[in-house]
Amino acid sequence: MIWVTIAGLSIVAGLMGAWTGAGGSKLWRRFVIPLMCTVFAYVIYQNLWCIMMMTMAFVYSLGYGIPTPPTDQGSPLGRFWYNIFNGNVTLATAFTRATIGVFLGLSVIAIPAITGHWWPPYGIIFLLLVLNQVFWTVFMHNLGSFPFLGRMLLREEFYIYLCDTALITTLAVIS
């Protein structure tokens, strides 16, 4: 039953993350997805340290847009990597998303802190969170879109938030 719950939460998170990208309220991605993961971990551990996982809200609020001069300045993080790599969009995208993945991994550090299980569960999930961010945006971008509640949602955004949530909630179960 726990795996069905993880699958359901992950699908809902994927839809919320992609909905935000299609012009929906950013609150779905920035606060509701982190809240779902935090509540899930709290239900399992009954430990207030789980509240630290809400730092995911900060991570999802950082933004990951890469500049497209002259019209879009991108996010501060995207602009940083874009300038570091002298306008190379592929490298800027990879490093921007990898940074988001690292910060996501750090935001769930409460789970191994509670359980004491740092390796392999936390280490592997940490690496997969980073790879998830990079994979869908650098190697699997332009997968098209699908309709949902009157909006066209990008498949890669759906997969990113689905996988993030699946990885984080799985960490809560296996640690």
C-alpha cells in the first residue's frame, strides 16, 4: 500500500509541477509539493526534524531559467551559470539543474539524520535527484506536451517533479 501512496503522490506532484510551468500558480510547485513530501516523512517518522524538508520550497523557488537575450534574463541561478559558460546554453542548463538537484538532496538531509542511514540510501537518492534534474532537461528535453485541465503541460516538467517526489518519498520509506 505504501508504494501505491508513493506512486499517487508522485503523479500528483508531477501534474502540479508541470501545471506551474504551463502558467499555473507557482505555489503548487514551490510549496505544495514540498509540503506533501514533508507530511509524508512526518507520518512515517513522527519527528519534528522532518519540517526541515520544507527547505525544498526555497529550492523550488530559486528558478532555473536560462537567459535568452535580449528578451528574457533568466533566473539568477541560470544567469550565473550562463555567464560562467560564456553563453553555452547546454552547459548552463546542465549546471543550473545539477545545482537544483544538489540543493534538493541537501533539503532532505533530515531523513538520514533521523535514521542514521547515510549510505547507501541517502547517497544514492542524492545522486539520483541530481541526475533527474539534468537528465530530463538536457538529454530528454522537447518531449512534447499533453493536455490537462485546459492547459498544455510539458512532459519533461511532469517527469522531473514526478521523479523528485518518488525519490524523496522512497528515501523516507527505505531509510
